[in-house]
Amino acid sequence: EADIYQTPRYLVIGTGKKITLECSQTMGHDKMYWYQQDPGMELHLIHYSYGVNSTEKGDLSSESTVSRIRTEHFPLTLESARPSHTSQYLCASIGQGAGEQYFGPGTRLTVT
Amino acid sequence: AQSVAQPEDQVNVAEGNPLTVKCTYSVSGNPYLFWYVQYPNRGLQFLLKYITGDNLVKGSYGFEAEFNKSQTSFHLKKPSALVSDSALYFCAVEPSGSARQLTFGSGTQLTVLP
């Protein structure tokens, strides 16, 4: 198991609420990623970071925002949740060299 | 732009039989190629990768994959399937010079029947 953690694992929340999905890794990886996995199971990159104070949007447009104040921490925030945000959110990280991305267990979000 | 195709949404195979999960890609340069597996309500687990060198790559749990540059394919294989191999499998490509971003295929659900 990789040392990358996501909380909460499951979240059911009403429309309009603000939520933050947490992602932390203890491997000292500089690059971190957020993916959205839709019900059809396809994975789409929504945000990434190459280091502290570096964040970029991914291929899939998302209403979420991210921050990277510490190397180990990469939270994702939805200011006003909508049913269309219902999905699984996966966090990943990678270190230096030609390695693979390590994935967290995911947060399954349901917005009612 | 790069793309990854997994032409089969579903693959069924009997336990003990060989399995193949197909993946083709379209990308310029010399990409890195990966296979990941996802069990229900879990994140993705790394299986194997091709970076350079030998075209046959061996990975976790007895899986292997063959890189074929001329056919731009990276099919996942296992000589003898187990019921516990039933899961969702993703192929991914990391184009050279992409600053470590992955493009995933749409996934293939593998079901191994007892």
C-alpha cells in the first residue's frame, strides 16, 4: 500500500454546501494530482501540482479549486456542491524519476 | 493529442485460462506505458510499466504486458486467470516530455468465472 491518504472516504452532502476533500502523502513527492472518476469509470485529470504554491487545471473543466501550501498536502474544495459533482475523486502523487503514480483510496462524493 | 483505447468494456474468462486485456495508444515520441487495477471502492493499484528496454514487462500478481511499437499496443496478459483477478483494469500513457501527466483508457472490466 502506498502512503497516500484521502478523507473522507464517503461523503453525502446537500446542494450548496462547501466541502473540502483531503489528500496527504508521506513520501515527499513533489507532484500531486486530482482525478475525477465518473459513473462510467473513466478517469479525468482535474487538477495537478508540481510543488508548493504550484497548481494547474487539468484536462477536464472542474468547478473545484485546489491549494498546495505544504508538500504533503493537496486539498480539493468545492465552494457550492451540486448533484453534477457526484463522483469518485482520486488523489495521486509521484516522485522523481521514471516511476509510477501512487493513488489514494478515493473519496466517493454524493450530492443530494 | 495523446489517446489511449481499450476496445473492450468487458472481458470474461474462465478460471485457469489465459487472459488478455487490450490497449492501444496514439502519442508522439517514446511514451511511458502503465497498467493499473482497481478493485471496488478502492483507488488504483500499479501493476506494471514499460519505460524502455525489453518489450516484455513483468509485473505484480503474475501479470505481464508486451510493448509493440509498430502496432502501438500494450496488451496485458496473464497465463492462468484467478477469480481474484476480477477487477477494473486501466491502461495509461505518459507522453515523453509531458511533465508526468497520465492519459487513461476507458477501462476494461475483467470477470474471471469459476
